[in-house]
Amino acid sequence: MTLDLTVADAAAKPAKKTLPDAQTVTSVRHWTDSLFSFRVTRPASLRFRSGEFVMIGLPDDNGKPILRAYSIASPNWDDELEFYSIKVQDGPLTSRLQHIRPGDQIILRPKPVGTLVLDALLPGKRMWFLATGTGIAPFASLMRDPETYERYEQVVMMHTCRTADELTYGRELVENLRHDPLLAELYGDDFANRLLYYPTTTRETTDRMGRITDNFTTGKVFADLGLPPISAQTDRAMICGSLAFNIDVKAVLEGFGLREGANSDPREFVVEKAFVGDGV
Ligand SMILES: Cc1cc2nc3c(=O)[nH]c(=O)nc-3n(C[C@H](O)[C@H](O)[C@H](O)COP(=O)(O)OP(=O)(O)OC[C@H]3O[C@@H](n4cnc5c(N)ncnc54)[C@H](O)[C@@H]3O)c2cc1C
Ligand SMILES: NC(=O)c1ccc[n+]([C@@H]2O[C@H](COP(=O)([O-])OP(=O)(O)OC[C@H]3O[C@@H](n4cnc5c(N)ncnc54)[C@H](OP(=O)(O)O)[C@@H]3O)[C@@H](O)[C@H]2O)c1
């Protein structure tokens, strides 16, 4: 079960001192004991490319900012900014951030950067978004950006977590996209075939299981979705997970003949870490 808080809940809260680069929290949703998402006001001057990240944070007890990298999960046309976050119980930032409520302020440095942008890839036919855990955040932005579907005929979102409840944020987002009026107007009934969703678990038994790497090397994902194997002529990919995941997926994609690209040197796939370290 999820817990939603919106600005209305904040009406009785006293006004707080304004932080530098402050933005106001407009809603918070807790998905599991270790995952939550929240939305904040967007600085009028902030322009970003879907898939980029910014530094956000809160002040510590002495007023010094604790800042961390966060992928913007909302698309670049959205009036607000959305973030999808882990809760690390002894983490300097998220031990505090997990308690934010609508009306609170966070620090947001308005300098977006990142490698998971459409411009870092050569044109192709099919785009694979490959994520574990909170690594789905940049793809939550890119999946909601019509430009993704203008550039690619088909998008496949593969998201893997240990348990089914950890998939809920992504699952709900994809379901909402299937009813999105803008995408429905552009693609109609064809949209179901434009965005394919392939969630799997690895530790809880569900209908679809397995690591992304295994589902590629056994060919299971291609058989399940009725797609040809990945080829450098048609397929492009973006990877976002732990360091170990990124290294292993990169090797699998290179095995299919794809090469890593960058903003300055577009090729067939790009990689970004979902976090630094071994995991919570
Ligand atoms: C480019 C980039 C983009 C990022 N985007 C996001 C995002 O969209 N959402 C998000 O929740 N985090 C994201 N992170 C991680 C984020 O910057 C922080 O590490 C996280 O918010 C925890 O902060 P902390 O101060 O509480 O703990 P930290 O001291 O930063 O981390 C403590 C430990 O927790 C583990 N950890 C940290 N973040 C995660 C995570 N997301 N999933 C699993 N384990 C983790 C690591 O082992 C880390 O060593 C991103 C990191 C990078 C480098
Ligand atoms: N999430 C939890 O419930 C939980 C509970 C206790 C402790 N932890 C600790 O928290 C850390 C982070 O946990 P997490 O679940 O968020 O992230 P994670 O360990 O990176 O796992 C997320 C998903 O990615 C898969 N994966 C991990 N490494 C991979 C690789 N090299 N190639 C392909 N797939 C890979 C995992 O499959 P596998 O399941 O096959 O590894 C899992 O489905 C871990 O180090 C863990 O020790 C997490």
C-alpha cells in the first residue's frame, strides 16, 4: 500500500526560512519502506534534457547543504520536477529526505547534466531502457517525453528488482502512459506496441523473473516479446543501475556488437550509475 501526501496536508504547517536555491515540495508518495517519490516546484529558468540529473539536498544540523545527484524523473515539459528516491536509513541525505512533507523546502542546484540523453545515441529503430531499482528514474522522464517516440519506433523498458512491490512505481507510470491524452493523440491504439514493458523480479516468485543480463543471454526477453535479437543496425540502449549491473549489461550489449557512446561521440548505448557504492 502507498501513502500519498499533497499540498493540502501542508496547510497548517508554519512557514520556514527560505534556503538558497530552494524549491517547495508539492507532493510525496511512499511506495515501500525503502522507496518514495516526490514532486517539487520547478525553477522558472530550469531547462533540461529528459534523462539528466541535478544535485538536490537539505541542510544539515549546522545549515551546511548535504547534496546528492538525483535523476529528474519527470519529462522536460512538466511544470514541476519529480524525483524517485531510495531511503538509506543511515544515509546522510535520505535519512532526512524521507521525512519531507508537502510545503517543505529542498535545495535544488539548477545545473542539469548526464549521459542518458537521446542526443548521445545514433539514430535507430528500437530503444532499450535497462534499469534496476531507482535506476528507472531517468527512464521515467524519457518514457514520458514524446521526443523518445519521435526518434524511435519502439521502446522497451526492462526494469528488474528483487521484489514485486519495488516495481510498483514503474508499473503505475507505464499504465498511466497508456492513457496519456498527448501520446494517445499522437499514436492512438498503436502506442501499446510503441512502448513495451518488461518488469522482472529476482528474489520473489512472480510471472516474469530473472536478471536483465540472463534474460538477454538466454534470449528469453526476445522470445517473450516476439522481437529479433539486438543488433547494432537497429537497436540502441541506455543502462542505469549499480556499478556491477552496469558492467555486466555493458558486456552483454558489446557481445551483440553495440558500442558505448557519449554526448560528444554518439554511438549505440550509454551508461550511468544509479548510485555510487555497493548498495544499501
Ligand atoms: C548520476 C547519479 C544519479 C542518481 N540518481 C538517483 C535517483 O534518481 N534516486 C536515488 O534514490 N538515488 C540516486 N542517486 C544516488 C544518490 O545520489 C544518493 O547516493 C542517495 O540519495 C543516498 O544518499 P545518502 O546521503 O542518504 O547516502 P549515501 O552516502 O549517498 O549512500 C549510502 C549508500 O547507499 C547506497 N545507495 C545510495 N543510493 C542508492 C540507490 N539509489 N539505490 C540503492 N542503493 C543506494 C550506496 O551503497 C551508498 O554507498 C544517484 C547517484 C548518481 C551518481
Ligand atoms: N532490496 C532489498 O530488499 C535489500 C534487502 C537487503 C539488503 N539489500 C542490500 O542493498 C543493496 C542494494 O539492493 P537493491 O535490491 O536495491 O539493488 P541490487 O542488489 O543492485 O539488485 C537490484 C536488482 O538488480 C539485480 N542485479 C544486481 N546485480 C546485477 C548484475 N551484476 N547483473 C544483473 N542484474 C543484477 C538483482 O538481482 P539479484 O537478486 O539476482 O541479485 C536485483 O534484481 C544490495 O547490495 C543488498 O545487499 C537490499
